[in-house]
Amino acid sequence: MTEWSGKRYWLVGASEGLGAAVARKLSAAGAELILSARSEERLNELAESLPGRARAVPMDVSDDESVAKAAEEVGEIDGLVFLAGVYWPMPATEWDADQAVAMADVNFTGTMRVLGHVVPPMVARDSGHIVLTGSLSGFRGLPGAIGYAASKAGVMALAESMRADLWRTGVRVQLANPGFIKTRLTDKNDFHMPFLMEADDAAQQVFELMCDEAAFDKHFPTVFSWVFRLSRLLPNWAYYRLFA
């Protein structure tokens, strides 16, 4: 069981939705938080509402200079939770170049930018905790998910590679793969979203994962996750007949 009191965690993508909900869980558990996202106003409002110590460090994960400046201000941390992400529903037949690149840049490359400042110091002192946020949509290519599914599949592969490299070190790597969460992003969808979760319920799943020092990943909601995990076993002809 993880001891949270006295630990400093950097939450990236903390201004709303799942990020803000995870912040509330960690703060209540006793962790000191550094909250990052683009909106300084929302970050300050969240920091003031939390029961524990928290401060805002605004940052744009799509900008190298912004990330470097924020990382220097944040300093040494015990843990990082990367929750930043953007999303637009998009089939390949309605390709929007700007939105597709933004999803790749924020969701995947943004993760890489931040990790570039976090991983080396943790490796050097052989201590740290990194939690990345993938998605059930990253298990296999889905219709209408150009940009988002691919970026999340990249994050999932990244977490798996980091786990393989670091699992015998003092740096712990974990991966949370949620399904649909009711946020400003999923409000863009015009289709039925099975097992739609509230942000607080999803945050509880992330928090439980973080508390389990033996676990690498968690896929939720559990029953819904089986559909995506088992889809990997289907031959191509069957998968595309069912999903496309």
C-alpha cells in the first residue's frame, strides 16, 4: 500500500475532468500536489479547493519551452500522473489535419515531452512513480477514432516499454486505461457511450491502481474492457466485420 503523506506528485492535465478528480483523491490522501494544465485560473481554483497543500504551475504540453520551464519550477517530485489529452471524434473519411495532429501532439508527444524531464532524475536516484493514462480505445484501431485511438495506443506501448526497462529498479510505472468518462471531451460524441462513468468514479479506479504497488495496469470499467481486450484475439476478417 502506498504511503501518500509527505509525497510530492505532479499532475499534468489537472484543471478539469478526470485530472481534477484524481487531484481531489490524492490531496485527501495526504499528498502534496503540483497542478499543471493550460488554464491558470482553473488550476488556482482547484488548488484552493483541495484539503492538502497544492499549487498551480501552468503549462502547455505541446510546447517544448513551456514544458521545460514548468519542469524546472516543479523541481524534484516523488510521482507524476499524466492525464492531459484532447479529443475530437474523427473518421478517416472526414480527416481534419489540425485536429489529428493536435491529438497526436498533446496525447502522445506531450507525454514524451514531460517524461523527458521526469524520467532521467528518477532513474538517477532510483526512486519515483509514473502513471500514464491510456484508453480502452488504444487496444485496437476503432472507427471514428483517427488521432485519438492511435495516440492512446502509443501511450500504452510507451508505458509497457518503460515497465520492461524499469521494473527491477526503484521507479514504478503504471498504466490506467479508462473507457468513456463524462467530461467536456466526451460531450462531443453523438453516439451512445456504454458504461459511461462519472469522473469521480474513474478517479477512484486510478487511485486504487496507484495504491497497489504490485499492479502495472488497470482497465475499467471491467466488463466493458473485456470487449476491447478480447478484440485483440479476433482475426482481422472477424474484427472488421464486427467493429467497422
